[in-house]
Amino acid sequence: MFELPSAWWLGRNNSKSGLWPSIVQRSPRGRLNQRDGRRAAAAAEAQAQADAYAVSALCTQGEELRLGLHMGAQIAAVNEDHQAGPILPTGPSQGNVFRMSDLRANVPALGTLLTAMVTPFTEDGKVDYDQAATLAEKLVQDGCDGLVVTGTTGETSTLTDDENLGMFRAVKEAVGGKAAIIAGTGTNDTAHSVHLSQRAAELGVDGLLIVTPYYNKPSQTGVRAHFETIASATDLPVMLYDIPGRSSIAIAPETMIELAKHQNIVAVKDAKADFAAATRVMAETDLVFYSGDDGLTLQWMALGAVGLVGVTTHVATRRFRELIDAVNASDLAKARAINFELEPVIRATMTRVQGAVAAKQILKWQGVLPNSVVRLPLVEPDAAEIEIIRGDLAEAGMDFDVQDGSAGK
């Protein structure tokens, strides 16, 4: 699994060995420095090795980077398939306190391009773990450095616990060490979420995605207690999932600021698009933000998000990779052009039918999945919906022969 010794900010080297922990410390309010002695000693040793490796990578690349940390170290963020621009401070740090607001929006953390994977099924509705592994391998090969397994798009609400765990295991075995594996273990039952999270941790996943408790409509005090209880159940980094359109309640900025004090709560997938609230949270905490809306990736990254947890990334992975890399390289013109190009693909995937339904249908047309089976209450698109989706995709030059699944330009 990913090595996350004392920080969960991840960089990449330019060798085949995969991912390495960067030297960036998550130290606001001394949260990560409050570990017990045994874990702190192990973390310090692992971090020292990572620091040495980072400096070596910097020398190899000939780039210089000063983050203004108390360590005074210099590193470069380098991807084996592509190079991100240097990460530069944009504001003063407060002593030894490292703040997300001190960086541009290209700090990699648990990956920058994450796909919320669909869960493939066989024709008779059983989970197809082999197909899940194949899909994970393709997504990583095409540019994903993180995968969310059995989130909303993974139809987690209609999976059994054994099926959820089976998906974590299959994806981990397929691409573990090549990309961060984030397990969707959040439900509206705190105790059940704790159980799933602990079982996922035993399987070696790299992080947890925890959604706001839905249907119950708890107070903000209850929301905070829910997240903190789950986050305390393992040592894994936690990504909060703020999606009031599904949960019926939002995570208030004040609640998020308090949650940021928990040493394991490190990131937010935001599907709320309240940019003013997010700006406040980014300014007052070190939480890492991800766009939870495919169509707002560029906007979110301009604000300070590090990347996307997406669905359309199933079917246009490489273009989303290029979009994120363009933002990180400060190439706004290229990023804007890609964003415009992706709009009809996002429209086809996210606005005509439910996202998992559309993604599976398009993946079938692309020859990636053998079928587009979903579980009730979801159903496959009807003929009229198919034609609308195909029309959207045609605007992006994605023309499919529905009979054999082939695509042409």
C-alpha cells in the first residue's frame, strides 16, 4: 500500500518504483505531531528516508523548490508519466505551520485525478471482481493516481458488506502501489461505517471516503460526531464527502473547520459548489479539496482544489489528466480549451441519467465493459435516453456503433 509515514501529501518520482511520500508536513495545530511515541519514532524514520529521496529526485531533475517549511527542504513533484510544475508558496506561513492556503492548487494528495469507480456486474447481477480489476488497471494506465471504490457511483447502497470488501480487495490487488485506493465506507449508520472502515483498513486500503449521513438529517453536532467517530476507528486518512443533493444536509463551514482538527481528517470531496464557504475553509484549515463535480474541475482548481474525484473520468481519463496537468503547469489557455472540449462528454455522463448508469453504458460502447448492468432501483437507459447521450458524445467526436461497441471520430 501507499506509505504514509507522517504526512498524507503524496508526490511521485520518475522511476518505476511508483509513489513516494513527500516531505510536506501536515502540522497545523501540531495535529500529526501528537502521535504516540512508538508511531512517532517510526514515522520520523520513514520520513527521513522520504526526505532524502525527495532531495535526490530534485537534484536529478535540476529543479529547485522552497516550501518555507521548518525543515528548509527542497523537493520537486514529478510524475513518471508527466511532470507537474513546481509547487510554490503564495503567502506567508505562520512559523512552522503549513497551510493549504500557502500553496497553489497543484499539491498532490492521495492523487490528483481520482475516478469514483463503477462496480461491474455479470449478466445475472453478481459483482464481477475480475472485470473490476481490469477496469482499475486501465484507469491507472490512462492517468488516474487514485481510485474511489464503492462510492455512490460504485452502487454501494445495493452492495452487501462482503461485496464491498471484495471490491476493495480486487482493486487493491490489481493496482495497489500504483494508485491510492480510497474505500467508500460511509453510510448513515455510524457503527456500520466504523465496522466497514476497520475491515477496509485490514485489507490495506490507503484511505476512506465518508459521506455525510443521509436520510437521518442529524444536527451539525451529530454530523461532527459521526465523522470523528469513524475517523478515530482507524489510522487511515479520511476524505469527507459533502453532497447535500444526496444527503439532504450540508457540512457547515464551522463544522468542517472543527473536523479539520482531527488528525485523520485530511481532505474534502465537495459536491456542494459553495465556493465562498470552501474559500473560508481553505483559508482557515489545511484540508485538501477535490472537485466532486466533473464540470467544475477547472473552477475548483482555480480556487485551490488539488484535483477531481470524478465519474466522467471513466470515459475520458486522459483528457482529464491533461486538464489537471495544464492547471498545474499554469497553462490556463490549454486548461480552458480542454474544459470546453469535455463539456459535452460531461453532459452525456452526468446530466441525462444517473452517473453510474451513463458511465457503464458508455464504457460498454467503448469496449471496456462487457455489459451495462446495474442493480435496482437503477435501470439501464431507455432508447430515447440512449439517443440523447449519443448525441452529446457526438459533439465531442465520440461516435459509437451501438451494435458492436466500436467508436470512430
